[in-house]
Amino acid sequence: MPEPGTVVFLDFDGTVTLRDATDAILEAFADPAWLEIEDAWLSGRIGSRECLARQMALVSATRDQVDRLLDDIGVDPGLAMLLDTCASRAVPVHIVSDGFDYCIERILGRPNLNMLANLTDSHIVSSRLRPDGRRWSATFEHPPTPCAHGCATCKPAAMDRLTVAGAITVFVGDGMSDQYAAARADVVFAKDKLAAFCGEASISYSPYDTLAAVARGIVRLPGIGPPTRPSFSGKAARTV
């Protein structure tokens, strides 16, 4: 019987991207009251699900305006190396994000990147965002009923659902919305606010600056052998 193996989970905003896409939209197109809602979330008075629903209701922008903004958001230069490393070793990579499917698909689907086609056996678990004229509607399906922490996406639940028993779970993130995923994972790569949280919570982690460093770290994990198949299988990621 084959070993359970390793599964990699990536946060999106600030981890895959160089800038938080949701924050970029809010800064450009939302009523300034979004900052008060942000403070309520940062202080723990509300969960990220309520925070994002209320904030996106303050956005006024056309689809073209949002698309142009998203098209200017850069991606970590090590993403391709990380996906290549995992694909060649049959290590699944999934994206788990409090952010929005619309932003993820727009950014990773850009012709110069076409990363959606290079996410091998992958799922994208995120919140849902749809335009309605100049207004934007946020909905949350993972899970439909909020978790105990009120997260937009319950990352630990998504990780449990996408991991077979006995597999090593690797989580890569950067922000406060990643803290529960980091607490659940077997191996954590962290930077910025997540790294600070892990240090305070005594969660073992490896610091990283780019996803290329994560790729090199994954190769050194127990049970990760040499490449066994060509990189980038070409299977499209599934947004769930």
C-alpha cells in the first residue's frame, strides 16, 4: 500500500500574491468606513466572514475597474518553482483562502501566468465574489454555517477534507487569517504577521521570504524523494 504522502496548502493573498487583493480593492473603491470594520476584526470583535461581507458591501466599482486593479497585482516569483517541485513529486497543492475566487481566478488565469492550468490535482477553497453593476456581493460556502471563529473560510476544515489519514500537512501563509491553519498543520512556513503569531503561540515554523524557499524546504521533508514524473501535469485547478 502506498504511503499517505504530503499535502501542501497555500494561503493566497500576501502568500501567492505580493499584495493582498481584497485590501487593494477596498483601498481603491470602498467607502472609508471599511477601516472601522477592519479594526473590529483585528481586535477580535468580529470574525473575518462578517468583516469581509460588510466591507465588500461598501465597494463601488465596475468589473473593468476591478479587473484592471487585479491585473497589476504581482505574484511571488517562486510560485512556479514551488508548483513545479510539487508536481514532479506528486505532492498535491491546494489553495485555502479567506479571500475571493474572483480575484484568485483573475490573477492566476492571466495569460502571462496561466497558473490555473499548472495546479496539479488542486482545489481552490475560498470565499465567493460576484459583481452586480457597481456593487459586489460576497458569499461564504466553506462551510455554509460559520465555524466557531467566524472565519470567511474555515481553513482547518478544508485541510481535513482534502487530506487522507496519515498524510503530512504543510501550510504556507503570511497573515492573521492563517493562524488556525498553522495550528492544525504538521509543517508550517510563515512570514510577516503569521510568523509573529507562531512565535508567540510556540508553533514551530520555518521562515521564508519567497515561495522558492518553501520549495527548497519541501524537498528536504521526510518522505519527499526525487522527481518521479514530469512537472506541471496540466490539470486545471478546481474551484470549490
